[in-house]
Amino acid sequence: MLNVRLSDDTEKELLRYCLDQGVSKSTVVKEALEAYLIQRRKTKSAFEAGVDLFGQEGSGRKDGSVSYKKRVKEKLHAKHAR
């Protein structure tokens, strides 16, 4: 069971809506919560929204921000191995 505290204005508006629609407050709250949770699952984080763009500027490499040290070491090794 869940208890929810609402402001007086919200409680009055909810009651008016329930009377107009012929539904219980519990039904409205359940439906609203389900809709909210569904929307939250669909909403991407900022990282998820841009993951296909990170680290690709110019090089086209998706791992550019995490593999740069390895690439620098390889280039230095190749340069000084001659």
C-alpha cells in the first residue's frame, strides 16, 4: 500500500476530475504512475542520446577518448624503434 500527500489544490483538482470522469482517485493515480514509469523507460539519458557521436570528431573512432594513451605509446614506439 502507498500513501501520497497532495497539496490542497491538487487534491481538489483530482477530486473534480474523478467526479467528472466517474473514476476513483486510486485509479487515476495508478494510471498516472504507470504512464510516468513507461515514459521514464523510454527517455534516454544524455549519454545514451549521444553515444553514437562521442569520440568520432575527425577520426571516426568511437573509442578515441579511452584509447588515446595506447595509440600515443604505439606511435612513440614506432617512431623511436627505427
